[in-house]
Amino acid sequence: MAPTLTEVAQRAGVSLSTASRAFSEPDRIAQDTLDRVVRAAAEIGYVASSPRRQRSGARPTRATTVAMVVPDLANPVIASFVKAAQAHGWYRRQILVLTDADNSPDREREILGELHGRVDGFIACSPRLPAHDIVELCGDAPLVLVNRDSDEVPSVLADAEHGLSQAVEYLRVLGHERIAYVQGNRLSWSNEHRVAAVRRLAQENDVDLEVLGWHAETIAGGNAAAASVVATGATAVIAHNDLVAMGIIEGAAQLGLAVPDDLSVVGIDDTTMAQVAKPQLTSIQVPMSRAGVISVDLLHGLLAAEPADAEAPRTVHLPTQLVVRQSTAPASGWNPREARR
């Protein structure tokens, strides 16, 4: 295996970002530090690979290589993001190298470090590492973040607040005075953002809210959360994603509860699985396919621009929408006349 920039940094006793600047912007670091990095690179046989750029608007003469890091390719919403990004990347002459970090920040760190200097740019989707750490690891390579906000690099954020607002108001109108929210991964930007939004929305709609702990973002995670949901006395629950929601439906059935008669369930993502679930799942539509296309376009702009042409990092917010299906119904004793007041 070829020597990596991470190994150069370790041998020279400097940070990864400093080692990166030694090859991309040597005038920005002290001469003795530069000498150490260059000497370390020579000792282990590291050959720097600088990002290949062109002037804005020029057509690439060859394809660029882009590393795409995702947290869990088994998640259908991540798969839809990847599929859209790969299709659009082909149009943009980008070859995507896909890596699955298995929801591990340590694995993300290792992947980014190993691929630095071997690819032209990075797209990190729903990463578990903090944004600044990712920026440091990518060094001078163009980077776009998805579902992780940053003031250092462009980002694409699927803002679930729009759909959550619709969901909370919808459940309130159906007579649900107490709802539960099942969290996803504790390192997820989306989870943090959604919990903060649903807390505020519940207060604004005069709805009692019970926020449950972190769970695996899988059907098994939702199944494990079902008993806790029932124990809250909530008549409705919003889950971090569709997989968790379907797990809650399965777990509720094992406890003798019917959905939606005894418990209304709302998911987030509106995957194809929501449409074929039994009952069909009410879900908040999150445009992750659109996020895949936009992230490729943003990275294309970074790759095509000269450093002097770089603009301030751009953040793209994508709205979400509630899609009502069979897994939600009025609470017991619901009076439509009271709901209209």
C-alpha cells in the first residue's frame, strides 16, 4: 500500500492539515516545519497529489475522482442519495468512490485520512464526526457536507422542521394531546436538529411531548423502543426515520396494540418502504435524492474554480413535507368539531 499523508504527518510530528499545507500552500507554514514534512515524505516515499482544477466554466478534460462517505448504505434513504449522486456525477464527469463508515466516527476519520491525496474531492453525507474535524482531515481537497452544517465549506441540509411542523399540528388536530419522539444516533446532526425542532413545535401547539433516548436507526432499533413508547402513555409517536417507525409498529403489535387504532405512528424520510408497509406509513418526505444532485453540483463548482475565484461557503436548505397514509388516525374520543376550534 502506498504511503499516506497521515503517515507523513505522524512521522513529521505535525497535524494532518499542516502536512497538507506543506504540499499545497508551503508559504503558509514555517520553514523548519516545511523541511520536516518534506523530509518525512521522502523517507517513506510519499508522493503528493494535488487537486486537479480548471477555470470556472471549462469542460473537464477527464473525469475527476470523488470520495463519498456515508454512514450506512443499508439505510434506503442513504441508498437513494448515493444513486442520485452517482447518476448526476456521471454527467459531471465525476467517478464516485463509495465508502460506508458503519456509523463510526473513528472509521470516518480513518477513511478520510487514507483517501486524502488520492482523490480530487470529498462528499460526506450525514457524517458522525464534527464538521471542523472533517475539514481538517480533508485538508486542501474540495469538500461538500450533507446533513452537517458548517461555515467553512458548502453544505446541503435537509431541513425536517417544515415536515415536523406539519406532523405535530396534524396530530394535534386529530386529538393527540401526548406524543412521543424516538431519537436516532446521538452523533447525527439530523437527530439533534429534529429533537430541538419537535420540542419547540410541541410547546407551540400545546402538546405534551416525551423524548425517548437514542436508538439504532433500524427496524430493530424501533422494535426495541416500542415498549418505552407505550409506557409513556402517548397516543402518537414520531420516529427518527421510517425504519425505526416500522420497528415501532412491529413492537406495538407484539405488545397487543394496533396501529393506528391504539397508536398513531409517523416516520421520517418517506422511503419506498413507507408506501408498501402494513399499514402504509405516514412519513415526512425528505428530498435526499435532490440532496445528492446538489452536492455533486456544489463539488463540481469547487473543482472547476481557481482558488482566487472561491466564494463564501454556501448552505442549501431543502424543505420537507408530511405525507399522510394509513398509520395515523384520530385519537380515541376525537371530536372533529372540537378540532376545528
